[in-house]
Amino acid sequence: MSLGPTCGRAASWSPSCHQRLQVCGRVGARLPQSWTSNKNKNNNRNNRNNRNNNNILCRAARSSIDDGEVQQQLLELGRAQSQPQVFQVLGTEPSKCWKNPYHASAILSGLARNQQPHIAHQVLNWMLAKDIAVSVIHFGVAMSACAKVGEWQLALDLLSSMSVMRVAPNDPACNHALVAFGKGDQWELSSSLLADMQGMRVMPNAMSCSTVMSACSKGKQFELSISILSMMEDMGLMPNTVSCNSQITTFEKAGQWQLSMIILGFMHANKVETNVVTYSAAISACAQGCEWQLALALLNAMPAWGSLPNEITFNAAINACSKGGQWQQALSLLSSMPQWALQPNQVSFSSAIAACGNLGLWQMAMSVLNSMPRKLLPNEITFNTAINACSKGGQWQLALSLLSSMPESAAHPSQITFSSAISACANVGQWRMAMSLLSSMPKLGLQASEITFNAAITACEIEGQWELALSLLNTMPELKAAPNEVTYSAAISVCSKASQLEMALTLLNSMPENQVTPNLISYNAAVSACQENGQWQVAFSLLEFMPDWGLTPNEVTYGSVIASCESLGNWRLALTLLTAMAENQVLPNNKAFSAAISACSSGGQWQLVLSLLRNMADWTLAADEVTYSRGIGACDKAGQQLGLLSLLDRVTTSTTEQLSP
């Protein structure tokens, strides 16, 4: 019977090995001549024992040397081995040592240590072909080789072969298979094998369940992972601290902070030991969910649970406050670290700077940067967060100053650094400086990414540099930067601001051809281009096409389409769209109402103007002076003095309310 395809060289007995065995055979053979005759009996008995022992040592040495030679020859075959090659190394006739099951185990173990599961597989095939008994131990060792490198398909073949050969699996064999399945991202096979283990008369242990939990978590089968945890509790199997910590980290990376808390609660309820790694991972999970209050609660509770926070724990808590928009709390944590005999590091300061920068508090971010000890030089991440803070605060010159100062701190700019600096320039329309930064990247050995190009294209928007934006878009594939939805949306927006409607629509239509799916931002940019050019028919057509892409128009979409009807006085369509917003559970905004009122005013529909103004109040929206003036103009033109007085009264009331303290 064969276990599958495989790869060898003929085994040889070298003279050096033979000589070493001869030496081994002579050990203890020479007896001292000074021994007296009255000790001959004992000496003869001892001689016989020594010879027996020497024979055992000789056989063990021969087996050990033989194992080493065979292993070396098998390993030399490498991953490109074939079944005939492996069979040639092992020989046509098995030596007597193969009768000892430990001999095969030693060969297979060596292959497992060197991560050669396919050669181990072929060794098993050779053993079967030569009628050498193959046990569950041999299969288990071969599957351990699969587990080391994640060869899940081979592990599955071996497991199936055991069933065919009626070799009953044991705990180690199943666990090795589970590890291989997990590394191969085969959560279905992992959970299936776990369910079948009892049918194989193999009781799952804590390692089995923990391995399957990890596989399910990696496969985003979170509910299944938690159900396995409940099953372990019912079976009296307690995962250890390491496996629980691993689960918390897995859930944290998947953004499932609630599940991380479930694992932490399980550990407390079942008295599974927790440590600083546990709480650091749990606080990081809270950071991913922007649960800064829970993160602080865990940090404060650690001493009561027998764990003291370290730098990693504090960094995770500062990051949680940063993501939760709590810059004061982040700075408070940073300043309190020395009280715990902890020194803030670059990660600590970077997270605190990000907490300020995310809210546009660039002055505070710079203050934190300047407070770093002289011995602690800012690294790339620190500079990136500081430059990003300047970008959000509109401080492009300061951002460039930070970029130029990085070499002084032995920090090397990256794609992210340049992207943030270019964004800082883009936010204030400094497109020339943005282009200069982009062109300087290759000199530093940096290749612009999609994010970098997106920022550069956005920089072209304020001054309507649509041709430059299209040039950047066309250059991206040459530099192995794939345009995405953000890229096309930015380019369409640039064309929209430059009144290049035809080009904006061409870009939108070309997205599917370039394997980019239009999104809501892309469509809104195109609809805005139609509005800028008074093309209400095209804008309405785009609105109708959006559901075909699985997109739901929002208040921005409707507002732009209604505004496109405004200039032509197409009040009927404007009202239809305004009604459709409510029917589609999209809240009308000021732009939509103002555009509809303007359309009705242009169409001489003063009654509708008054009605829409009343509706705005019902939606708790306040009309601006332009909207009121259009309504007043409509009433005046129609000679409706009562309507005019009503509007003037509204304007007076609105102005009084705005001026009142």
C-alpha cells in the first residue's frame, strides 16, 4: 500500500563508519594482566557481561550511525525529491535494524525536525512496500513534520491512510493534524476533526480545543470559536494562560474586542492565571474598538488581579485614548508612567502625539514631541504622527520642516512619511510643493504608493489642475501603484472643480474596466460635476444607475441632483427627489431644501416655497439668508403680499434668535 507520491540516493557503508564500529567493539576487551588467578571466575563472568554489553552498545552505535547516514542522505534530496529517489536511499532490502520500531521513529523524527514532511511521507510508503510494521507513533511523527510547515493536505492524507490501515489515531497524531490544519487556514477541517475525535475513541484535550479555536478565529468564525470555549468548560478542560492570551490577541487583531473580553472573563471565572501579557492584549483589543474607558478600567484593575502594568500595557492604553479622541487622558497616562517606574519610549510618545494630531491639535502635538528626552530620539513612527498632526492642522510648512529634520534623529522617511507631507500640502492647495515631494521620493529609494498618489492628486483639486491629476493617474501602473476607489474619486473631483464634466464621466465609466468598483464617493463626485455644469439629466441618470452597483444614494447625492435642477427651474423633479429622500430614509439637509426652494422660486411656485420653508422647520433645519431671499423674491414677483409679510416675519424672528445670547 502506498501513502501517496514522493523522492533518494543509494545508502552506502563508508570505511570510516566501519572503523568506528570496530573501535566500539574493542571497548573493554583488553583486561589487565596483573589480575590474580583467584579472581578468574569473577573476571570470566565480568568478561561475558562486558561482551554482552559491548554487543548492545555496538548495535546501538551501528543503528545510530546508520540512522544518521540515512537521514543525511534523505535530507540532501531536499524538497525536490521523488519517490524513486527516496526508495533508492533506503535500499531494496531493509536491514535488520528496521525490525526495531524505534529505528523508523528515529529516521522520521530527524526528518520532522528538519521540516521535511514529504520525505517522511515517502519513508512510510517504503516501509509499507517492504512489509515493515507502521504504528501510530510513526504516523504521528510524520504528521508532526506536516504541522511544522502547515502541510495540511499531506496531514489529511496521512490521517485518511491511518483509517484505511486500521491504525487507531492517538492524541499526539490528531493534535499534530489540527496544528497543520490551523497553519493552513483550514478551520473547517479543524472543527470537523475535533468533532470526529470522540468517534475515533480519542478524547480531545486542552491543546486540541485551543488549536481549533485559533484556527476558527483566524478564519473569522468567531461564534464557533467561543462555542468551543464553552465546550471545553463543559468537559472540564481548561486552556492555559498562553492559549488564552493567544485568543485575546487573535480577536484583537480581528477587531473583535467584545470576544477578547469574553476570554478574559472566562479566565477570571475559571481561575486561569492572568499576567501582564493578558491585560496588554485585552487593552489593545479595547483600543481597536475605541473603548478607551474600558481600557482604563482594565489598566487600573491590574494590581488587584496580581499584575503590574509595563510599558506595553501603558502604550496600549494611550493608544486606546488616542483612538477614542481623549487626548487629555492620553497625556495624563504618558506623564504617570514614571510613577510606575516605567520610562516612556518612542511608541508612548507617538501614541500621545497621535491623540493630539487626530483632533488637529498640532500645537499640543508639537509640545509632546519637544518634551521627549534628549536620549530618546524620535523614530520614523514618531515623525509620521507629528507630520500627520501638522497636516490636519493645515501647517504644511511645519510638516516639511519635520520631514527635513528626520536625518538628524537617524530616522528615515518612508512612503507613509511622504504621503502625510504631501497631504499637508494638498490640504492648503500647495500642489507644486506636493509634486516636488512626489518627484523626490525615487532619489531616496522610495516608491510612491497608492496613498501617496491619492494625496498628490487631491493636491491638484483646489487650483483645478485636472490635466496634472490625470497624468498622475496614468503614471501609477508604470510605478506598480494600483489606482483604487479613492484615486478615481479624487481625480473625478478634480475634473468636477475644473468644469471638465466629460472627463469626469469618462473616469467613472472606466473604473470597472480597470477592475475598480465605483463607490458612493466616486458617484457623488460625478454627480457634483453634473451639478457644476447644470446637467440635471445626466445627474438624474447617475442617480438611477447607483443601485446597479449596490450603492444607496445619501444626502450628498440627492442634494447635488436637486441642485442641478435649480438653475433650470425644474421644480417638479426637485420636489420628487426631495420626497424620495424621505421615502428612502435619507434625511434631507439644508442643501437639498435650499436647492428645491430655489427651483420652485425660479418656477414661480411661491406656495410651494412657503410649504418647503415650513417643512424645513419640521426637520429642525434653519434656512439661510439666500434661501429666504429667494422665497421673498418668488412672493414679490407673484404679488403675494401676505406670503411676503410671512417670510419677512420669519427672517426677523430667525435673526433675533441668532443674535440673542
